[in-house]
Amino acid sequence: MDLLEYQAKKLFHEMGIPVLPSQRIDHSKDVKGLKVPYPVVLKSQVRQGGRGRAGGIKFVTNTIDAVAAAQTIFNLPIMGEYPEVLLAEAKYDADREFYLAIALDSSARRPVLLGSQQGGIGVESAMEQMQQVVVEQEFSPFYARRLAVKMGLTGTLIQSVSAVVEKMYQLFVQKDLDSVEINPLGVNASGEVMALDGKVTVNNGALGRHSDLISLIRESPLLAAKISNCTQNRETQNSLIKPEGHFVEPPLLVSLEGNIGILCNGAGLTMTTLDLVYQAGGKPANFLNIGSESYCGWYPTTLQERVKQGLELIAKDKKVKVVLVNILGTVTSCDDIAQVIRDYAQTRPKATPASSKSIPPLLPHLIVRLAGNQLDLAKETLAQVQVPLVDHLDDAVSQSITLAKSR
């Protein structure tokens, strides 16, 4: 889940990353009570990129212009999303703009530091200049300084930029985030650095450990509206609230006409798996994305709990003969996921032999493909219940189709 800019900057401020004086604007009339001295910049608070090119960022020098600009921005959709909040921020004269980010490298399974001397709206066209440093061992200031040097920085900029990178990494780890991005990091004539824009992507599965992030997210009217749209009546709304008051995203199971159920985490992974099944001649019965890309609230539960709920939901469809599980584990190990699948296979009634035509099977066969760490342990765990763990997705799809046709 991507936080809005003003929410990201709250986290930056708490961590000691330099940010400009700013004020949240909920209505255009609030600009009349602006406490930030002019000139200021008004920014649309949406989760889409390209706000500046779309007209969602305007500089103003007085109250009259500010009110007019705020009204325009509030009524300006950016890729279909209207802002419910604006951010009023002091104007900053930057001589240079850098790009900085911390993210998880899924292939290396390690955090990676990213940086470029070309930031702002031009960063997409300068990806060849992007430098990266993989955090291979316990983090130390050495990694941040190494990134600054690889970016080509010299003199005092090495220290000032690496100090920001260190604080970004601390935020990344302390809040269990998926990514932290500052674009641009402005540098003025005196060498002062300032986070002029920021993006923070929260790991939905870790929200249960961070009540401060939950409180921050609840400030967003955009998210409140999404939750409201998901709850069609009070009874439904009550069923989505756990005792601790956290909303649980209702899983969206898409039903089709075939006999293969598909369980994945992430919209892209789900669609890829679905396409591969079709291309190989299979017929999906349904598919379920238990990941975080499409949400109406958020999951306070772990990935393991969602795998269990997903298996139970898919298996309720009597057309399903085989369930193809394709899960990418990053923070959660493959063995943790495998233990959930093993426990599910042990507790549910087992399917009858294919020769028993008169009695329908109570549990579809499982074909599992996992990607992440502890794969060897996961294979041993699933072997306890004779569930195959397939290394390659193409092979998993092929086995699922073959098994579904034989039943």
C-alpha cells in the first residue's frame, strides 16, 4: 500500500530526514488560514505519478491565488483519482535534484540502496545512471557512503546524502516497509539537502505490528472511502472488523467454468499464472489473489493466514479438481507457507480415488510452486502429505492440467 506524500513526510520528519514546513489542506477554504509563509507550492495528494505534468502541483504567492489553485487541484482527476487532501509546502530553490530509494531485491533477497544524480521528473529517462548497492551483511554507514561515492558525489555531499540514506534505511527496517523513495532530494546553493517529495510503500502483512502506521493510514479519506465501498451494509462491515479494530480485506474470488483453482499473491503473478494455464490448454475454475495490489481495506493478518483462507475458499467450488498454488515469499519463508499447506491437507478430508466415480472428492489435489528462501525445507514439509513442490511454474501448470484431465 502506497502512502500519500504528506504521510510519507511525517515518517521522514520522525526519522530526522529533512523536510520543508508544510500543512495539510482538507478544503480549499483552509488555505485562508495557511501558516506556511508564501511563496508556497500546493500539491495534489494522490497515489498516482505524474502530478506535475497533469497540473496537480501549483506555485502560489498570495491567498487569492492559493484559494483558486486549491479549488482547481481538488477538482482535477489524475489518472481517474481525485485528491481528498492537498499538501501546502514552503517553496525550495534547488540547484540540483537527486534520486534515492531503498527496496527489496527479490532475486538477491536482500535490501538494495538506489541512487542517481538525476532526480525529479527526469529520473525515468536516466535509469542507465542509476547506481545500486546491495546490503549483503548487517547494515552499516559504509553502505550509504558507498552509494554516495558510486553516484559520483564529492566533498560534503557524500556525508549529507549518505546521512539521509542511513535514516531511510532505518525507517525501512523499523517499519517493515516494502520500499522508501525520495524523488527528488533537493540540494540548494549552500549544499543543504531536502526531501522534496517522498513515497513509502507499506507491507500490508506487517501492519499488525505497527499501530502508528495504521493510525496514519486511517487519516486518509481516500482509504476510508475504499473501505466504505467494500462494506455494503452494517452487517458486512461488522464482519470485516477484528476485535482489535483492524479492517480485513474481503478476498475476491473470480469464478470461471473450468476445473483448476488458482491461488497466488499479487495481481501480476495471478494474471501471469492464469494466462499460462489457458495457453497450455487448461481450464481455470476460479482464481484468487491474496496479495496487496488490489485492496479495499488492508490485511492485518499474515500471509500464512491468507493462504489458509484462500485454500478453503477455492475448495468450496465443487468444480475444482486441482488447486495450483503459486506464491512468492519475500519476508515470509517458503517453509512457513508450506507448513500452512501441509496443515490444511492434513485436516481436510482426503479426496477419493479417481476410480470412485460415485463419490465426489472432498479435497482437490494440490500442486505447489513457491519462490523465496527455505525452499528445501518447504519441499520436505510438503512431502509429509504427498503434495508436490514444483520448481518451475511451467512444470507446475503442466502437472495441474494433466492431473485435472485424469480426474
